[in-house]
Amino acid sequence: MPRIYILDVTNRDGVQTAKLGLSKIEKTLLNIYLNKMGVFQSEFGFPTTKHESLYLQANLELAEMGVLKPIRLGGWIRATVGDVETAFKLVPNIRHLNLSISTSEQMITGKFQGRKKKHDVIHDMVEAVDAAWAKGAESVGVNAEDASRTAPEFLVDFGLAAKEHGANRLRYCDTLGYEDPFTIYKSCRFLAEKLGIPIEIHCHGDLGMAVANSVAGAKGAIDGGQDAYINTTVNGIGERAGNADLVAVVLALTKSKGFAGKYRLGRKIDLSRAWKLAKFASYAFDIPIPINQPGVGANAFSHASGIHADGVLKDPENYELYGYEELGRGEPEFVETGREIIAGQYSGISGFSHIMGKKDVSFRRRSQEQAREILELVRYANVESHKPLVEDELLFIARYPKIAKRLLTLTPLE
């Protein structure tokens, strides 16, 4: 049976959410967490955007070092030859790309304003796919933006052209959250059967159905005989009403009545990493986790009703579909209420050495010059994020100072 793969887009769709953003070190740490969790691919950024290039190169270097393996790191660009050429110019070692172009009549008319017709959309897409292969890409996904409002017949023509030119999969974008679980199942099954290539499902939550639509779309693709790739974001962060939440999607795929034991993941997901990942994303984005968020919300395992409390104390399975331990929860959290030394943009070597010593990182065997170099990087990282660094960020900088320096380097336009 075909498999379901998780392709997280937090570092692309999540970070382009209005009023939100991540520093390059935060994006890198997110990739590390996603890798440890078992996510198949991270859409880790925009290789045509100059301020992303050093970050993208640094993450690809981490992949070569084995720090970011086996996760794939894929870039998002427009389906134009120009974008392909720019991507490989700025990030020569990028190997996985998703090429995006609008396909609906609404977008062709309202967005392109008469500059493109349907045949131009297909022409531009296949030219871009050919250019990506010529530049050395190892995988190419083709994105049909606003696919849910695109005529099915045109989507077939578009997908067959992409397949003919070697595209690995078609991304079905429910760009406005227009679908429901019943319609998207039919659409994805139809495309899987007609195209004979894997279907990638990208859903937004404008009508509150991003997770349900993602799961239903994946079922449609698999029932149509093809692998399914579900796009997710951590904590559902994304444009407007957000994207399909990573943890909720995995829980639905592994715990729900119609999926558990019937539809298989292509790569095992370690749900015990969920709690740490969700907390970090919440801190980095400065967005609280909703209290009722599946699995990681503050109330996900809270019981007040007498009947519920009595039942869960007798047997947790009475009122809990899965255990909190499975999500990596259960350890007490400690908050410092006395003296606290924080690493910030004005920290000195004494306070910084004290902080790192508490994390089992000692500078006694290192030269003062090395310690000061790492402190300086921590200062810059604090300037960029505008908040104290978490433990894993400090440890990352201490372990990979050369990589951290590249992540913190921005080259202004000449």
C-alpha cells in the first residue's frame, strides 16, 4: 500500500504569516527538532531571497555533517526559469525544490491580469521543471496554487505535463481553505488515478478544516494508488487562519478510527518529541499554544468534571484516547523565582561562563578567545531574536560556532 509522508512547511508558510517571524537560528533549531521527530522533509525557506541564502547554505552544510539527516531540506520558488536560476546561484548546493504557480481561473484572471492564459501556466511550469533538473535538482515538486478552485480537467492537463517532465509529485493547494473532507477526498483520489504520481496536500484553516482536509486528501491519494505527502506547520501557525497542525495530523493518522493500523506512514514519527517542539515554536513565534490544542494544549489532559475525573483515575483510557507520555509530557517544569543570570546582548564573560557551566559546557579547557567568540555570537543571536535564547540554542552555538556565525550574518544590498 502507498504511504503517507509528512512535509512540514513552518519555515516557509509559517514564517510568512503576517506579524510573525523567526530568526535564522530559530529556523535552524526547528529543522533539527523536525529531523529528530522523523519528519520526511522541511520546506526550509526561499532560495531566491538574498537574506535567506546563508541560512539555507548553513543548513545544507549541517545536512552534510549528519546533523540534519535523514530529513530532506526543500526550497520553495515560483515556477519560472528565472527563479530556478536565481535559486541555484544563491544556494548552489540545493537539491530539493517545490515550484509554485497559480492554476485557478480566479487567479489567472485576477492575479495575472491577462498576462497569462492557461497554456502559459503549463508552459512556464514545464520550462521551470526542466531548468531545475538541468541545474542538478534531485527532486522537484510542482505546486498548483488555488487547486481547490481550479477546473479538474485543467489540473489533469497541468499534472500530466508536470509528470511528463519528471516532476516527483503534484501539490494540491487548498490555498483559501475552501475544501471540506468529502470534496478533497474525491479531488485527490481523482488526481491520483488520472496522473499516476504522488499527491501532496496543502491545506489552510479558513473554515477550520485544515487537519481534517489533509487527512481526507491523503486517504484519497492512497485509495487512488499513490503516495500522499501532507503539508503541516508546528502549532498550525500559518497565513490567515493557519495551516494543518503537525501534531494533530500525526495523531489523526495514528489514532483515529479510520486510519490507525490501516494507512501507514512512510517514516516513523516520534511523538515523544511533540511537546518540546510545540513549546519551542510557541516561544520562538511568541504565540501561546491554544489551551485546547490536541496533544500539546494545556487542557489536552485536564479533567474537572466529577464523572470524568473518577473515570480517568480508574482507567485513563476511559477519557483519554492516548497518553500524555506519548507526547513527551509529564515532566515537571521549573521556573526560577530567585537569582537568575540570563545570556543577552550585553552579557559578560563571567555571567555567560556561569550559564554555560550549568549546562555542562565548561570553557576552562578552552582559550578565553574561544569563549569570547561564542559569547559574541550569543549576543548577536539575542539581538536578532529580541529574547533570551533557550538552552538548545546556546548549546547549538557552542557546538557549531562557524555555522552559527553564518546564520547570524546578513549582507546588506550594495
